[in-house]
Amino acid sequence: MTSRSLPTITVFQRSPDGGRGLARDMRVRWALEEVGQPYDLRPVSFAAMKAPAHRARHPFGQIPTYEEGDVTLFETGAIVLHIASRHDGLFPANADGRARAVNWMFAALSSIEPVIVEREMARHLERDEPWFERRQHLVEDRIRARLGDLSRRLGDADWLDGGFSAGDLMTADVLRRLVGSGLLEEHPNLAAFVARAEARPAFRRAFDAQRAFFGAADVGT
């Protein structure tokens, strides 16, 4: 019997976020840890991300990418969906439960993440503009609306639809970008949801592996 090569994910060569685990390869690492699948890494520099070799894997010149056999994927939603479909641990056993988990994956990436990333980009790129403060208030109001809807839906449950699933993984990873902003903390049940997700052994393994890869000199304290 021939052995299968490990899946390979591309990651930043150096941490752009101070080692907080916010780069999007984190959610792929986490998913692989949840299902017990070892993986290899291919670090790429910022320059290499825009070079033809990497763009052949990711047409938009970003990370992560995922390669396994003849399959190459470049969107985290598609990657985590692929992992969850091939391995036990991230989808319910029944078809209806799986459909609902996929629904939450799409909601995390389509309804929640875009406005959070918009806030981040504005803070990085538009802070010196005269209209920055007004724009920030508008964006944060939109975030509050999304968080309010999500908080009401979660209620006092541990997870979004029964047991932990890929939908919870993607939602928690998106919400992690708001930790410490004050916005997430306005909803104690959402802050607790993120804390529960971060306490999962698979998350800790993924987070610690990412920090170890970058090294103390890169990630700081």
C-alpha cells in the first residue's frame, strides 16, 4: 500500500500580527488539529506571495493555500469544508446537522467577517483621514448590529447548533479579531463562546504550533 503525503498549507514566513494567531492559516491549522490530521507547512515571504509560483496556487496572492494530492484550494471556507467533509470531528453525523453547520460557516464568512475586516483596514489605512472617526462609528454600529443578532441566536447555549462543529470554528475565529476591542465584550455570551473555543485542546495545539513556528523573536511577548 502506498503512503499518502501530508496536506501542505502555506503560511506567512514572518508573523504580521504580533503572534496573536489572527492570520487565516490559523483556522486551517485548527481544523486539521480538530480532526487529528498531521500537516506540513510551506512558509512564504510577502514578496513570494505575489510571485507566479504562489499565484498558481492562490490567484489573489494571499495565504493560506491547501494542497493534498491533486487538490489545491485557496479559500479558508473551502479548505475547512474540505477537511470537515473528509474527516470525522467537524460535522454532525446526520445530513441536516451538516447542512446547518455549513450554513454557519457561510454566515461567519459572509455576514460577520467582512465588516470586522473593514474596521481593521480603516484603522490601518485611513486613521489620518478627516472623516476617519465618523466612518469608524458607522462601521462599529454595523458590527454591533451583527453581534446583537448573533448574541440573541446563541443565547445561553455553548455552541451554535448542538455540539461543536466547523460552523463554530469559523465563527469563533472570525470573532477572535474583536477580542479586546470592547465590541465583543458588550455581549458576554459571545465573549464566553470565543473563550470556550480557544480553550479547546485542538485550538491550543494550533495556536502554540503557530507561535513556535514564528519564534519568540518574531511574535514578541
